[in-house]
Amino acid sequence: MVDLQRQARALGDPTRHEIFRYVVAAGRRVGVAELTDHVQLNHNAVRQHLGKLVDAELLIEGVEKSTGRGRPRLHYTVDPSTESRWGVTGPYERLSLMLSEIIRTGDSPIEVGRRAGHRERLGTGRTVEPVAELVERMARHGFEPSVSRDGDVIEITLQTCPFESAALADPDTICQLHLGLAYGVAEEVGGIVIDELAPRDPRRAQCRLRCRVVETAEAVSVPAPTSG
């Protein structure tokens, strides 16, 4: 369970608050070097601030895929469970915005989820590996994904349902939103096609997102006629 007092203490430091706000505004993964340039502090000082933000479950630390010698570089994104009280769009606020869009536009949950996936921003200055990128972006939404691969066939297990209560009440709508989100993210990343989302009981999660690695020109996802 998130310790709100711990988060408040972490954000009580002006520098940590500025680092957190910078990552929130970026809407993508941010590296230590970029943050040192922004706050004009040395690398070690920024790393210490980032460590406290990660410990408070405000940021998530990830590792860039190594491209050569030396240590892999670390990057940071907003923890998907972070509440809106800290100036972030929390998980159920994101859901309410998508549901409002369904009502306002009359579009299907798949199409609304797809647009949300297209709004995801890709970090700059790096080569994208499609599967790793898809997994990371689904992680940003709170699915805690794990991946298994057999050649070009990929199965991503979504170990957490970020909208568990809503999925219990209306599984068709929530699963279709999730499927659409995966479509949109995959189309933004390129090189991967979503075949289906096999649902499970949201209380236990473990839904399976099945997809394939393809040539970029082939990477067009087609919405399934049934719910995911």
C-alpha cells in the first residue's frame, strides 16, 4: 500500500519536487544526464534524489538496453500508481477520461483505447526494440507485464489489472479499452502486431496479450470483433 506521508516527505524537498515535476511533464522515460542538466546538480546528488523518489513509489527506475561497453544507463518514469493529489493523472482518473470520451464521441472502447495508446510519447535519441518498448509502455499504465517469446511469437502476461473494480463491474468495456490501448501503443512503436487479449478474472489478473514481431510495413493491428 502506498505510504502517502512518505511521498509527501519525498516531495517536500524543493529539488526532488522539481525532478519529479520534470519527469511528469516529460511524459516519457528521462535519463540522469538530462536531469542533471535541468537542476544543475552533480550526477551523484541527482541519483540520491531519484533514489528517494523511487523508494516513495513516485518514480520507477528502468535500465536502458546496453549498446556497448560500460554500465547500462538508468532511466525514470512516473510510477503508474501515483495519485492525482501529486499533480499526476492517476489510474482511475485516466479511466474516467477514457469513459467520458466513449460517451462524448460514441466511439467504441477499442477505438478510444487505441487513441490513448497513440498519445504515448517515445523517448528521443535511441533505437527502439519493439517488444521491450511495448512491455515498458504497458508497465507505465500499471499492468506489471512479463514477457515470454518463442521466435517471433510473443506472449505478454499482464500481472495486474489497474482497473480491477471497474473490470469486475463491466469486463467487456474495460478489456476492450485495454486491447485498444495495446493496439495504439504497438502501432506507435512499430514492428509488432497485437493478435488478441485473452482475459482472466481481474482479481487474479494474468490476462494474456498475444502478439507477433513483423516487418514494420506489416505492423497494422486490426481490432477484434469480440471483447478482449
